[in-house]
Amino acid sequence: MQVLAISTPRTEDEARLLSAQHALRAKVFADRLGWDVDVDDGMEIDRFDALRPTYILAVGDTGRVHGCARLLPATGPTMVQEIFPTLLPDGRLCAHAAMIESSRFCVDTQSQESSVRSSINDVTRAMFAGIIEWSIVNGFSDIVTVTDLRFERILSRVGWPLQRLGAPQKIGVTTAIAGTLPADRLSFERLQPPHYRSPIGTSLRKAA
């Protein structure tokens, strides 16, 4: 498995991978979690996908997408500001040029194996590492995101604790929380799973 970063697809294979991540989002958010999201022809797509985001993908050796996340500069339109302002102090995100928003993070739980080092599987850890790696390479030091309390506990367990921006609130079928995460080399090295592969930023890679 390797972690890739794709924005505008340059090849048919990259276009296939992006379609696969939209299908995975539909499977996870609509089918498994029961979120109120728009699904068309088996793919979950919203208006933020039209803003030329960067997608971080965990891709298996057979070309299957096992995990995905969407990254957008926090100084532009973001989900946390436009969809979840009630999770923010005074309804506003204090964004800066070195802040990126991560949204639509999901992992195909039916495809993963448990990590030897912890109960967090290698796909999830690889996704975390890929998001941090891409952020560092592209000059971002802070990651803002909206997640739920269960995932907040996962972040704490792996040593990448969420810094809350406000109090949790019940939104739909989940209790949501907005917060920030550091994008730094120490976090990358802590979260990087064994045999991590990515062409994003080889200078950050520690020896396996």
C-alpha cells in the first residue's frame, strides 16, 4: 500500500482513483454511518469537491482505495466555517495562510488489518502520516477539522491529540467537535506506520 496526493487528475488511473474515493465516501458516510449526505450514482460528492482540493488516498497494491481525505486551504471556503460554524468560537474560524482543512476522512474498515504496534490499523496511521507529510511539504503547519468524539479518542490514543476549538455538539446522528492538529515532523514520525510508502515528500521519510 502507498499514500498518494491527487488534485486535478492527470491520467485515467488518477481519475479512477478519485472516483473510487467518492464511492468509498458514499459507502462509509451514507451507508455505514447514516449521515445526511448527497449520493449520486453510488458516489458522495459535495460543493467543496468543486474547489480543486487535494485528495490524500491510501491505495493498495491492487489499486483499491482503502482510505481517503480531502484537503482545502482554511483561508478559503471550508466545511468547518460554512457548514459547522456553531462548533467555532463566535461562529468564526481564525484561519491563517499556514492552515489547511481536512475533511471527508474515511477508511474502509472491511479492508484493514490491525497494526502490530497498536489497536489503530496501518491504513488509518498511513492516512494520518500522509496528511501531515503533504501539509509540511506544502507549507502548512496546522490542520483544522471537524470530527466526532469517537475519532477524537483515536487521535489521542495515537499521540496526535485534537486541540478543541469549541464544545461538542449533537449534529444529526453524531456528536461533532471542531479542532486543530499539528502538522510537524515529530507527529509524522510518530504516526508513520511500518513500510510506509509515499512519493509526497521523501526527505521526511525515516529509515524503515
